[in-house]
Amino acid sequence: MSKIFDPHFAERVQASFARQNAMALIQATLPVVAHGMTEIHLPHWPGVEQQHGFVHGGVVGMIADSAAGYAAMTMVLPTDSVLTVEFKMNLLAPADGDKLIARGKVVRPGRTLIITQAEVFAMKDGRETLCALMQQTIMVMHGKSEKSEVGSR
Amino acid sequence: MSKIFDPHFAERVQASFARQNAMALIQATLPVVAHGMTEIHLPHWPGVEQQHGFVHGGVVGMIADSAAGYAAMTMVLPTDSVLTVEFKMNLLAPADGDKLIARGKVVRPGRTLIITQAEVFAMKDGRETLCALMQQTIMVMHGKSEKSEVGSR
Amino acid sequence: MSKIFDPHFAERVQASFARQNAMALIQATLPVVAHGMTEIHLPHWPGVEQQHGFVHGGVVGMIADSAAGYAAMTMVLPTDSVLTVEFKMNLLAPADGDKLIARGKVVRPGRTLIITQAEVFAMKDGRETLCALMQQTIMVMHGKSEKSEVGSR
Amino acid sequence: MSKIFDPHFAERVQASFARQNAMALIQATLPVVAHGMTEIHLPHWPGVEQQHGFVHGGVVGMIADSAAGYAAMTMVLPTDSVLTVEFKMNLLAPADGDKLIARGKVVRPGRTLIITQAEVFAMKDGRETLCALMQQTIMVMHGKSEKSEVGSR
């Protein structure tokens, strides 16, 4: 898709994910990190449910936002970090499954802005159902690697 | 803003909120429920943080989505329920505060669709900073009160 | 993708397009109408330009909105009509070409709501550049065919 | 709202508007330009109609996008220009009136990104009806005034 600026992008992304308490809180994992795409998995457990026993739409949004944001992070320099400017998500079906998979990918990499998409699937009895579709804008913070970036969003 | 169809809307909304495990998981509360608007409060605690120690953007989205969705629910019949069709959120500033307040309100009530907005503020040293702005579409499920609605999103 | 409810969907969609003065004003055409997808073409001419000589982003939005809305219309009954609830569009690159092509497709058909996407490409010297990406929510108006629908959006 | 960087912002915005052929094509005017807000007016005439005789939703989007984008342009340096990154619009009611008014305003000015909102009202028999609501992200192009900016969106 485009030049790989950092051969260690996967370690960098995994280290950032490991520092996100909110991802641990909902028991999300990041089993796939490739250049320009990632996957976040979420087991269905009682803590993430809404009132009808499905996974909460806001939790679906959390993993979609993060999967796409980390897809963007795979494409920046180790000295840069990324932040979400905005996202728009359509909820297409109840998040009814044993597990959710959010797949984030970069649609258009840019120097300052990276445009991404994410799809969230509910896995049930070996079948995938598309339950959410997201479109997102990510901003690249030049010269602000995650470790140095204390005062930013 | 429009006719109150159900004098007991606040109890109904509070009962629904109490059944959302995901809201308990992040320690969110619903201290304000008025006709066409609600407030969700979230204390800043380590479990909801992202990698820089601010509240995770996805968690900001969860409380914005829920505050606006419950604002819509205050305006429907007790025999109806509501679900989020889609939302779009701009993250304007880091969610840097002791507490977040999400204010949801109905912009346009309709028979089938209700359009809402939410603002999320970070409270720090007595000052409010607007940190997110959301626009949302809610669908009314006629004749499907929350208790009877088992098979829906 | 799903059952064809109306074998004459293409004629119905073309007749509706022909009644849209705004599409004629910008010189847009609808050369492709298939089940669940359409294409709108727009020649680059001075009347649709913005201040830098590219096609105006709002005009890009018009053809994206219409291409996706008509994709939805191919999937409803002849006695139904459709209207746009909302759309979100990212502008990815200047609309710099001799011609623009907006491709709309249905992502999730539903009884009341249909979720769609559109991509807009600029054609220049035989190359396509993706210049916009849209996600849209369409509402089905049951029992309101376009001819009978006078009082609705 | 924030410091005025350019006392001649209104002339600069009007000059840019005058160069947009697409605004002339739909007969839009820009009667109000203030610091952080603008108004675009559109007479209802046959050329901008959709199939039911209301103003086309895409045309509503054009004036909303432009009103908010120009609101952002009032707040940048004369040596900078602006471009639309993305916008999301809910259509709330048919654009049924003698005239439409799009009011754009800046919600959050920033060095690189400016977040805006727009409302579009239909005027009929002296009454205003809110018919669309938009949320938008604008990017500031530093050191690229409109006149010098030939190769950008």
C-alpha cells in the first residue's frame, strides 16, 4: 500500500495497546498487526453487555475506533504518534456472538491525516455477521512519539 | 419540546441504564434524566484510561452514545424501545479531568427516527472543557418495550 | 445480495433521476443501474468548479449521495420510495479530473433502513483516483411510491 | 471566541466565494460573514429541485459545507487557506421553503484542524424550519493562501 517507514511497527503498536487500561478493562486483545491493518478481538462476557444481553454499541465503537487507529499507527514513523480526530459508525445488527472481531484498515495514508475504515463482525457458531461499519479520520502528531507525548490527547 | 407520552419516563430510563453491565463496568452513572435530555457522569479512574493517562476516546464515545440514546428514550411510549442507528463523534480535546459529563439532547423527535446530539465535558479544578461533540440517529422500535425485546439490537 | 422485489427497478430509478432538476443542473448522468448499485458520472465543466478549478466538494457530495440513494432504491418495492436520513463523507483528494464517477452500493438492506456506501473517483488520462468516501443511511417510505409522495422529503 | 488574525477576513472570504462557480450555478449568496460564522442564502428555484419539488439534499449539503468552511476561513491568517476534510449531515425535514439559509459556525478553532457546525433552515411564510444539521472537520493549509494554492484540494 505504501512505504514501510518503521520495520518494528508491530512491536510499537503492541506496546501502545498494552498501555491502554480501557482495552484490558473490556478484555480486548490485538492478535493481528500488519502494515496498514489490525484486528482487535473481544470475547462476549457479561461485563460488556447492554440491557438485552448483546455487546454494548459503545464497546463495539471502542474496538472499531482502536483497530482503525492502530492500523494508522502501523504506517507512521517511530517518532510520531496518532490520535483520533473523528469517527462515524453505523450499527448494522445486534452484536450477538461468542466473540467480536474488529478489522481496521487504512484507506488513504497522508502526511498529516490518515483516513481509515473498520468493520466489526460477530462470530457465532462459526459464522461471521457484519454488525458495524466505521469511517474515521486520524491525525499524525509529528515528532511526538508515544513515550514523549504527555500533554496531548 | 414536544408532548410527554409517558409520565414515568425517568424510572423507565433509569431501569434500562441499571441493566447495562457495560455502564457499570466503566463506573458511569445517570444522575440527570429530563424530558428530551440526560446526563451521564464518569469518574476518571485508571480502568478507563488510554496510553497517555486520559480517558479513552472509545469510553468518551460510550457515554456520549448512551446519554443521547437515553435522551431519545425519554420521548417514546412505554411500549416502545430505542436503538442507535449511527453516530458521528469529533474528539476536540484530550479527556483530561477528574470527571467527565456527557450531555445528550434530542434535536428532532420523530415517529420512527429521533435525531440527537451529545457534548462531553472534562471537569478539572472546577472548569469544564468541551472534549467531544456527537451527532446521532436513533430508531424507535414500536411495540417492543425493553422487557419484551429479546431478539433485537 | 438479496431478493429482487421489482424486475423493473432500473426504469423506476431512471425515471426518478430524470425528475431531479438538480442532477440536470450539474450535468450528471446515471449510466449504470444494477441491483444494489449504481454509477453517476459527471463531466468536469466550469459551472461545477470551486475556487481552484477542481470540482466543488459539495458537488462531489451531491453525486455520492444520489448514487448511494439510488442503489438503495433498486432494492425496494415499486410502491415504496426512499429518502436520505444522513450521510458522512471524507474528501480524500482534490476532485481533479476530466470526469468524476460516483459508485454507490448497498451494504445492508433492511425493511425500514438501508445502509449504503459510495466512492467517488476522478478520471484523468485514463487513471482513476479515489477522491471521496461516503457512508449513508437511507429510510424506506412504505406505501409511498414517488408519484404519490407529495408531502414528504 | 478567539483572536482575529486578519482584520480583512470578510473581504478575503467574499473574494473566495466569488471565485466558486458552483455557488453561482445554484444561485447561492453569502450575505453574512462574521468572525467565526457565516450565512449562505439560497433562493428556491426549479434548477435546484429534486423529484418532489423540494431543494435537493445534495444542494442543502453544498451550502452547509460551504457556510461552515467559510466560517473556518474567517479565523485563519491571510497567508493560509482551508479545505474540508469531512462532514456528516442529518437531513431532518424536507427543504420546503421559498429560501434556504445555511448558518455555519466554528465550534473549536485549532492550529491545524478547525471543527465546525452548520444548520440549514427553510424559510416559508416567515417561519424557519430546521431542515439539516451538519458537523464538519476543516484543515488549515499553512502558507498556502488561496491565490498561490494551485495544486491543492
